[in-house]
Amino acid sequence: MKQSLKISLYTLSFLIFFSGIGGMLVLTAGDEHEVACNNISIKINGPHHFISEEDVTKSIKRNHSMIIGERLSDIDLFSLESTLKLNQAISDAQAWTTKDGTLHIKIIQREPVLKILDAHGEGYYSDENGIVFPLSKHYDADVPVIRCSKSKAMDQEWFVNALSLVKLLSGKEKWNERIVSYSVLGNEDFVLHGEKEKIILGDFSDIDRKLRYLDGYFTKIKPLGNEYKIVNLKYKGQIICRKKDI
């Protein structure tokens, strides 16, 4: 009988102990659920400065009037992320809260690989996947530039070919160091600009041959010491070099 009583008391104590822990967990979860936002922490990745903390803060205040003082459980994190990602320079936005009352915002900016400008200095950036986003009034990324007409910049097929070529040339050190920018002539010939010469590719057809000629110019012709203003790679079987500009 005494042994049975001891077992019952032990079991009762066990249940009371774990019931207490359960109650504490519920209270703790409930307390955290009621915590109000008292701080916003913003982190922006990468070497570029298309987006500032001030930009993020303004976007939050403009679209979500009450954040500070709002219960963490009432903050619509998905809506907040979606709002921030409306900015085309933002590749991704992540939002989460911690029990100290902080709303955390992490911004991942797009990485530009190309900038396209028209005669008026208007244009756009593109990332490596061909996703374009506006130029910034406050920041100029150090990436290859193509200068062309506005109509050419809006030509999707041309843009895809131009982006592919620029990525190829930028990815090879021997050409990346020698090509400083790009442009499109009035006759729509695509041009590479070296330090002193204009290298005319023409259209985007037969690119492998033209790049072999480009390599031949830099390795066999330029080392001879003659300074050329125009190097034309358009035609099969010949590299036409001129000392006068066009």
C-alpha cells in the first residue's frame, strides 16, 4: 500500500512538474506574441549602392504606415517583402522578427553586368540574366557601357545578342583589359572601343570568326607598333586597319 502511494505521489509530482513547464512555454510564447516592434534593422548586400537604408525606410513608411509600436504578430512580413521587391534594383528582400522587438530587413541588390545609354544619357542596367532596371541618380556602377539609339536599346533581340557578347568579352581577361566600351553606329554596326581604336564587328553573325580576328589583331598586328583608328572585322578573310577615323 505504501509502495503504491509512493508511486502515485511520484507520478503526480511528475505531471505537475511538466504541466508547469508547459504552462511556462505557453506564457513565454504568448508574451513573445504580444511584443511590439521597437526597432528596424536594415542590411543591404553587395558592393553597389542602388538602394540605401533611407530608401528602404521610406518605402516601409509609405506602404506600411505603422510598424514601430505594432505587435510583431500583426506585421505582414510577406506583404512587406513584396512591397520592397517592387523596386527593380532589388533582386530579393527578406523580412523577419526577433523576440527583442526588432524587425529585420535584408536587401539583395541586383548585380549589373551592363549599362546601356542613349544620346541623352538615358538608359538602363542589366544583370547577367537580362533583367533590366533603371539607372540611379545617386550611383554609377562601374560596368561595361553600350551607347546606342533609344530604338536600338528597346530592341529585345538586339539586346539579348549584345548582352551575350559583352558577357563573353568581359569574362576573358585578355579582352576585358583591352575593350573599354561599346557603341552602335548609324548603320547599326556594333563597335568595340579599345584605348585608341574603334573595332567594327558589324552585326552579331559569325561571331566566332570575328573574335578570332580580334585576337589576331591584338596579338599579331597591334604589337607591330602602328597605331590604327579603325579596325574592321566584318569581312571574311581580312582585317581592315585604317589610321584615320570615320
